[in-house]
Amino acid sequence: MPKMVYMMTNGESMNMVLAFNRDLNGLLTFMGSFPTYGRGTGTRKISPVTANDGIDPLESQGSLSLSRDGRFLFAVNAGSNSISSFIITDSGGLVLADVKPSEGIQPNSVDVFGNLLYVSNAGNASNHIASNITGFRIEDNGRLTHIPGSIHYLSTMNAQPAQVLFTPDGSKIVVSEFTTDRLSVFHVHNNGTVTGPIINGSNGTRPLGSCFLSSGILLVTEVASSAVSSYSMSNNGILSVISGSVQNGQQTACWIAITRNERFAYTSNTLSGTISTYRIDDNGKLTVLRHITSTPVGAPTGIPIDSGVSKDGRNFYTLNGNQGTISVFSIQDDGNLVSLQVAASSQYPYFGSQGLAVL
């Protein structure tokens, strides 16, 4: 499997995926750009819920996602209401396999389990166009086939999804709803359709990024209080709080990623320009340890958004939404992050970039 980092430009005339090689230390070298043959939103936000500042235009986590086996990469095209599927070559380059309508308006997050893909469509509340989630089958050649009967609304017609996420066993899907402060759980059936949602209230306000531990414990960021909550989930989709709204003392914790050993989690605190480290104990209890600036002291301040940890567990990466750069860190045994690089390329848009995927 190649060692790569991918980011998405979200360009409004042509969306692109930029590929970077990772060296043995995790440092990045620009490899090339690959058109999605769809359009992004540029600096335009998908809704007026947050400031239209060109940063985080899709208001989501998971707009650029890998299949779990690392064979495919999927990108949302929120400006043209489509999903692009790429085959990842042995060298890490991308070959476009398919572009399909997302069966909704403004797709902003995608996740994969096996050959099943689900996308969240944010809709357009001002035009009374409902949000939804929709399922597709992934063929061996990377082409996508829409699953009849898989379109499903969220807890309300205008709930704005922030992320669509499969459970570790693929039996359920969780959607964090940014505007309703809910976590909607759907049961996944063998034919790829879903039923639900089971509606759970978020422990805190403005849930956005989420991730699962292999044990099934769910971590969710809360933007309003810059916090993270952890939850256990019952077989029927009911969430129970383990650690409730553990604040990190920064501003707007939005995205979250966990280390390979699942002992630490990192949040991107956008307004503070920082990354916070949380310790995760065996039962999912969270403790804040420290924070570090996304870009080194003395360098132009980066505003971190999407993030990810390398498959080998050695490096953490975050996209700086105000610069179109990627900050590179090494992960120490105690979870501490050490800044290594701020990678830049002339291919980056200054504002509007969104989406990061790490191999």
C-alpha cells in the first residue's frame, strides 16, 4: 500500500484531488493533481449556519474518504451534486473510476464499509430541499451503483448533516446533525438499505466530527463549547454518555482523529488555530492533556480543519483552511505531537479547500 496524503480543493469550476507522497518520516512531497470531473462550492458555504469566510465551506468531516482496504478514494462534489470514485494505483496516483449523482443536493460527507458506500446530502433548507443519506454499491472496478430504496431523511427534513459514519461492524450508520444537536442512528440491512433513524440528543451543542474506536465507543466533537463527548451504543442504536462534553479550553473543536493504538484523540480547534490531545482510557473516558498550534510559532497562523492519522500510526496531518497547507506532525508514545513540516503547493486554493485522507 502506498504511503500518501490526499486533499481536496473543492474548486467551484473543477474540483481536484491533490496527492502527496509520504516519506519514511512522514514528510510530504507534492505528487500530482487529479480532477474529479465535478464541481465544488469554492469559498461558498453550503448553508448560512456559520460565517461565510471561505473556511470549512462544506461544514463536515469525511468529504474525502478512503475505502478501508485502501483501494479506493471517494470525493464529494457539492457544487454539482455528485460523488467521484478513484482507484488508487500502486504508486499512489489516482485513476477516475466513476462519477455519479449523489441523489440529493450538496453532498458533504461519505463513508465506506466493504462494498457499501453512504453519502450525506446537506440539502438546501432555504429552498425547502430536504437533506438525506443515500447508499451505493461499489463494484470491483470502482464504479458506483445506486441502491434502490436507500434514500432516507434525517431526524427532520432540514437537519444539516455534518458526517455520515459506519460503526466498526458495519451494522449501523451514525449521522451527526449540526443544526439539530442530534445523533441519528440507522440500522443497515443486508440489501444495503437502512431503517431509522433512532434519534439521540447530542450531549453538547453543534456536533460535527465523529469517529469510532474498534470497541464501538463513539467520540463526537461539539463546536459550540469546543468539547468532545464519548458514547457507548446499544444494539438498538441508543447512545449512552461515557464522558460528557469534555472541554479543551480552546475554541471550536470541529474535527477529530484517533491514534492507531486508540489511546489518544486529536481535535482541530479552528478559531484557536490549535490541535488538542485527549487521552482515551479503556472504557472510553476522556481527559484533555495539552494543545499545540497547527503551524509553528513565528509562522503564519494556520486554521486547522480536516485531519487524519497515517495507517502506520506515526504521523498526524491537518489541513489549514486559511492557507491551503497541510501541517505534518510526528506522534510520540505519550500522544504528544511534534511539528515537522507545513507542506504547500502552488496547486492549493488559498480558501475553500476541504477534505483530507491519509494512507
